[in-house]
Amino acid sequence: MSNKKPLNVAVVGYGFMGRTHSNAFKQVSQFFSLEHKPILKAVCGRNETNAKAFADQWGYESYETDWRKLIERKDIDLIDIATPNDTHAEIAIAAAKAGKMVMCEKPLGRTPTEALKMVEAVETAKVANMVWYNYRRVPAVTMAKQLIDEGKLGRIFHYRAKFLQDWTISKDLPQGGAGLWRLDASVAGSGVTGDLLAHCIDTAMWLNGDITSVTAMTETFIKERQHNLTGKVETVSIDDASAFLARFDNGSLATFEATRYARGHKALYTLEINGEHASIFWDLHDLHRLQYFDHRDEGRLRGWRSIHITDGDQPYMKHWWVPGLQIGYEHTFIHQAADFIEGLETGKPASPTFRAGLATDYVTDAVLASAQSRSWQDVKKA
Ligand code: SOE
């Protein structure tokens, strides 16, 4: 028998993100010493056969086919939203009103208007809340944050990020339905701006402070696609590619780019930061390495170091194996679950809270507005 306090979790959604979140809740108390242990109380999905199969596969105690049932249930403390973007606001607001803690997959809302209502709901109800921007919790990225906060880079001049994929190049790929809702603007809110650049923006503002203004361009390369749900050929309204320049509050300049049309790249999220004394580069395809250049090194030996982030004194790694042995993508979600639970226990909520998620939505909204108006846009403060 465990002497840990139960944290009764219900996950809404059993797709890709339903699996990453379920895995995080299942594994976190094995690897992190926390007072609370997540209990997989219920999974929810509209298709009963799939919901039941998912519950069996992952060891959930029960399943529901209507998320409203979860909100009514007294035996659930935390509602975790892992569904397509058009459902985030309604579920989160109802959950907060019922006094449940809420975790939500990114982006928080399809628009800042939706996201702001979600922020108001969790803040009024005073319930713990968090948005799953998992890449902050790649140990190498967390270490970049430590180095910047310690002042190792000095004044920051440049921030550069990109997120490249290639899975929508075929004109025969339909839009809508499982997985492909990301191509349907009415469900997703936007294309790569909200899906991929949102990750880059969240990490960037965490590492380098607020983004204050942007100028952007977007393009939709394939203008019509068959819709999986209606069977009709319909206009594509998402952005297939998006690139923008930005200014940060600290005076540094940035370039950001995302596309699903970069043949050969599957999930090439990279970031680079150039400071007065040092630079940092990180690449998701090589996620356990942090590239670091320090101008203060002795001249003869100066060069880029490729630091293998697997040692116990590097972020999160003492919870895993022995030095030199790596972890991967799924662990970033486990780290996020651990930080959320630790936040409950210490009373210091882990970031990104819904309010931080709103800040990212304000930037993506300014990017889309700038691309439309072909002008610089100031970013609202969350
Ligand atoms: C899109 O392909 C996607 O799955 C995003 O939705 C995720 O947020 C990103 O982490 C990987 O790519």
C-alpha cells in the first residue's frame, strides 16, 4: 500500500497527447519523490470502443464518453485536456467552475479571447492550472535557462528558432478528423503558427523574456483539400508556413520560422541564443546535447562544446539512469507532471500557468495579424 496522497486524474482525449499525458501520470511517482501519486481514475473519449480499449491498455479505473460526466464526478481532482483545440476552452472553464485543477494541451485557446476566458476561470476559481509546453523540460533546454539566469551569456543580442516538419506536402492529404484536425482552422485556430511556433515562442519567452512586437509573413501552399468529415473539397484556411521577426523587451532581436513543407525534416525544432559572452544552440533531433560557446575560454582552446546532458548535476537527470545514459521525448511530459505536482506541494505553481499560455497566444495572434496587415504589431501583455 502506498502512503502517498492520491491525486485523482481524468484525461480527456486518447490520441497522441492522451498517450503522452497518461504515460507521464503513470510514471511520475516511480521516478520523482512526491507526496502525491496520480491515480488514473478515468479517460474520456467520444468513441466508446476506443475509450474502453484505452482505459484497459493504460490501466484507467473507468472511462466516460462525455467529458461533462467527469466534471460532475466527485472522485476526480484534476481534469487534463488532451483533445483538439476547439474543445479546450469549454472543458477548462467548466472544470475550473467545478473546482477541479486543470491541465491543458497547447495552445491554450484557438484565440486570445478564448484563452483569456480560460485564465479568468482558473484564477477566479483559484484552481491549480498548467499548459503542456513540454519542450521547456528537455534537460538541455532547462540547462540553457539556468545558464542564462546565471548571467553566463551576458547581454542577449539574438534569439533564433525554427520548427520544421514535412508531413503535409502531399495535396492528396485530407483535412479534418483524427490527427488531421490540425489542418482545419475552425478546429485548430491556426496552422503552424499555433501548432509549432507556439512551442518556440513559449520557450523563447521563458528563456529571454517578453516579446514586444512582431512582423510576419504566412503562406498556405495548398489552397483546397478534401475534408474528412464532410467529404467535400474545402478551402484550407490554416497557415502552412509562418515566419516572423520579433523584438524582445530586453532589446534583443529574433527570427522565428515554422513550416510543414520542409522536405526531410520531421520535427526539427532548433534554437540559438547569442549573448555578449557566450552562445547556446539546441536541436530537438539531438535533444540530450547542448552546444555552448564561451568567448571567455582561453583563446587557443575556444570552440563550441557539445555537452551531453545526462549527468546527475544537470537538470532532471538525477531522477533517471546513470551518467551517459539518455532519456527522450516522453520524459519531458513526466518532468512537467512532476513540476506541476511539486507546485501543489510547495505552493509555488509551476509555469507555464494558463496566464503564461495566454502570453504565447497573444504573440501568435500578433503574428497572424501582422501577416494579414503586412505591418509591425505590438504584442499585448498577459
Ligand atoms: C504536429 O505534428 C505536432 O505533433 C504538434 O502538434 C506537437 O505540439 C509538436 O510537439 C510535434 O508536432
